[in-house]
Amino acid sequence: MGSRFRLSLWERPAAGPVGQGRVRAGPHWFPVLCGALVIEVALLAFWPGLYLAGPTSGPTTFGQMVLRFVPAGGAVLWTVKGVVDVLFPGALWTWEAVVTFFFHAILLAFVGYAIATWRMARQPLPLRWVLIPLVLFQITLFALPAIMTTDIYSYTLYGEMPVVYGANPFIHTPAEFTQSTLHYLIPQYWQDAPSVYGPLWIAISAAVAALLHGRPL
């Protein structure tokens, strides 16, 4: 059809003088909101990683530690896990299935990002439409377990060594600190490895350990 009849989902006839066939954008924030919601759903899909021990009704040991510090997240975790178990049976029961599930969740997040970017490129929105979703994403990621890597446990224990135990992480290894919960979260092949990270990174890790003294995670 002619261009005068070409109306997209986000366009509608504009109110104006009679006979003036102009169109204007509809709620231009709506695609951005949809994109942000898609990304948030994808991020929440990572939360059930706290239950990676198997098809049980309770979280893993690490999940229990997280919920102890973020008790309000328990209701969200139970809800998300229930939805995932219904829609994708077995997706959270093995590492192989989890990798596939998380890969699809990441692709879903990119779809949401593409939708928001496409609309923002056509018609910029106020800065709050960028900042508010980013803050929400960061809050979601803050409570997310590092389920695709165990490096974070090594970082944390290396930071605790000088603060909690008065030990040098460049000389001592995680295997020497069996009294730490983190010791049991670090894979065996890293147990005898001193820190391979530089002084700046260790200083940052130690600062976090000092700030959260007595709470390993």
C-alpha cells in the first residue's frame, strides 16, 4: 500500500488539522520497557542456579549461604525455580543442561537489548529510561550466584588471608585454611595454588574482606 496507509504497531494518526495526514509515534517508551523486562527475565533465570545440587526442594549449600544474607530473595528464587521447572523440566538438574539453559537465557537478554537499542536509536528517551533499568539489573546481578565459575571463591579467600588470618596469599594456599567455608567451595586443583593475581587485585579483595569481616560471602 501507499506510504499514507503504512502504520506500524507504534504509530497512529496524529491529532491535527483536518486533512493533514500526519502520523506520530505512539508510546515510544513501550518498546524500551519491553526490552528492559526481557533482559530482567533473562537475568532472573540465572537465580535458580542456587539449586544446582539436583531436583531437590531446597537450595544448595552455597544457596543457603546466599539466602542467609539476602533473605528477601527467597520468595523470588522459589517462584523463578518453579517456573523454570515447569517450562524446562530438568534444566537445573545437571551442569550440561544448565549450560544450555543459561546460553538461551543470554540470547534472550540480547534480544531485549536489541529491541531497546533499536527504539532508542529511532527516538532518544530521557536519561531515566537508561538509568532505572540499569540499577534494577545491577540489583538482580548482585544477588546472582557465580555458578558458571568458581574463581570468585578463590578471590574471596585470598582477600581473607591477610585480613582474617594474617597470612600472605602469595605464599599460602587455600588448602591451609580448612576452617574457612570457602575452602570447600574451591576446586581441588586450585587448593595448592597461591594467588596468581597482582598486589592491586589482592588489595581490593582484602578491602572487601575487611568490609565484610566475619561474613565469608
